[in-house]
Amino acid sequence: MKRIDLNLLVSLEALLVERNVTRAAARLYMSQPALSAQLNRLRDLFKDPLLVPAHRGMVPTAKALELIGPLRASLDQLRGTLQSHDSFSPATAERTISIACTDYVEAVVVAPLIVALREKAPHIRLAVHRFAPTRLAQQLADGDVDLAIATPDAGQAHLRTRHLFEESYILIGRSGHPRIEEGATAAGFARLEQVIVSPSGGGFSTPVDATLKALGYSRAVVASAASFLVVPSIVGSSDLVALVPRRLMRNRLGEVTWIDIPWLSERFQVELIWHERTHGHQGQQWIRKQIHDLVVAY
């Protein structure tokens, strides 16, 4: 214990989370040589390499993987103790919370959150940023956004997450659509002319098409939209049909005809995602809890 100081443990946590000396040094506001020197001290202390070079960045050793859980728990407890004097009052707090999400999540989660915050925390502002999967980790690390609400990426395991909900799809068409019931079977679904959503723009296939192909079918996609939000208007004035997330239509089912798709098992997970730098902040903890509680009650 005489050889350990707190800074070494904080550095070890950053190294194990980022798995990259340059990123960890930036997070700790240190120079890369200084952090490399600390890594050498840690290797000597634990008699283990801790991190070894890989194709991209570094990977933790078995010893490091054993350390990360207890280390983070201990440091989180210490941070909580040190931050306990910082009282956070939602009723009086003045701050801006930046959230990265898709337009779908903005509609089903952020919109009701804005309404809820007007009563609980009237001086907190929400700033929505368009979700950019390839940039998210850096945005969170740099503080450009405080948290994201999205489907997690397995390649970003260093980020903190909390499960919110699992989403499924329904098939919608205009009121009185004469053939929408055909979509209850894969063969009937494939015969219906459809509009799909391509968030990146211009795509005419989704994972659903892979499922159809495995069953021996292909569907007739006649339009590709960039947002789920415009789809109800499109199908409402045509004979096109569309798969949309169930929660998106929760309060709009009276506007369309819809059916469940028993043969389609496609689901996606929606989670809260945040960086270690905001994990212990009381205001950030509070807003994450509000989002979670709002979704559970939805």
C-alpha cells in the first residue's frame, strides 16, 4: 500500500476504460509521456503488463480484467463521498443537458422528458444533437454531449450503459387499407408495396430484407425515407405500408390501420449511454434517473 497513490489508480481506471494511452491521457489532462511513465509504475506494482498492444489500441490482460470491476467500484464510492457535499436541487439547478439521439428517440423519449422537466426542473434546458454512431464515443469523451439514447455498439464497451427498453415493429397503412392483413404472413408481406426508413439516406434494404431472403421472399420497396416521423403521412395518403417502431405510434394508432407481424422477430434495444467523466455527477445522475423512470412508466 505504501507504493500506491490515488493518482495511479485513477490513471489505471482511465487506461482500462479507454484502452489507448493517448485518449486516456487526454481524459486525465496529462501528457502522453507522463501517463506512459505511470503505466510502467503500475506494471511494476502489479507485476503484470496490464495492457498489451493490439491491432487498434491496446487490450487488457487477464489480470487487468480482474481489476477493472473492483477498481471502478472503489473509485465510484470515493467519488460519491467527495461529491456528497455538492447538493443538487432540480427545482433551482440551471444547466443545459445535451442528448444525442435519433429523431425516433426524440419523439418517444425526449419530447415527454421536456414536458416532465418543466415541472420538476424548470431551469434545466435540453439540447438535442443528431445521433452519429461513429462519433459518439469522442463526443461523450470531449463533453460535446452528456449522454446518448440509442442502440449500443458492441465496439464501445468502455462507455457506461443502462437498459431502457426493447422495441418491436408493427405494420401500418392508411385507414381502411384493403390488403394490410396480408402482412401477417411473410409471403403476403412481400407482396405489399412499402416505404422503408434509411437513416443514413438512400438505402432500399434493412435487416428485415435478410430475414425475408432467408424465407425465400423479397419485398417491393418503392420509397426510402430518411425519418420515421414522415412515414405515417406517406402511408396515410397512399396504398403503401411501412414497418415502424411500436412506441412511435403509441398515441397515433387511431390515425392508421395496423397489425402485428407474428413471423418477424426483429427487435432492437434502446439504452442510456454515457461517459465515465459524468458518471458520478449528481445532476447527470438525476437526469439519467428521470429518463429511466419516464420510460418505465410509459
